[in-house]
Amino acid sequence: MATKKPAVSTLLKAANARIEALEKEVRSKESSYKYAQDGRTAAENELAQVHAFLDTLPGLPPETDRETYKKHSAMTRLAAWLAMKVN
């Protein structure tokens, strides 16, 4: 015996439901991505402000070493300044 195939309208409804579910999932992921990206941008801006402040302190190494192109972290720069103040 041959099995009965579902009607085209039933297949169309199922396909539309699946498309709607996938579109909802995409919107959710886009929202999560935007939230994470906004958080990262805010953190990078705050870090840039910390480095700008550290640039005003005398005797600190620059954020990026001109010879080796190595980046010094904000904590390393602050530790260097504190070490100079203790001595």
C-alpha cells in the first residue's frame, strides 16, 4: 500500500511555521550580539580613558613600546608608577 502524502497546504503551513521560528531565533541572536558588542565597546572606551589618565602621570612607560611594539597593560603601567612613588 502506498502511503498518503500530506496536502500541499499542510506542508506550506509547516514550512511557514518553521520559517517564523528560524526568523525569531535569528532576531534573538542578533539582539544578543548587539548587547555583547555594546558591552565590549563600552569596556574598550573605559580602558582608553584609563590609559589616557596614565599618560598624564610623569615617568610612566607609554602604552605601546616604540621599539618592540609591545603593549603595556594598565595594571603594569600603574604598578610602575606606584613603584616609583615608593622609592
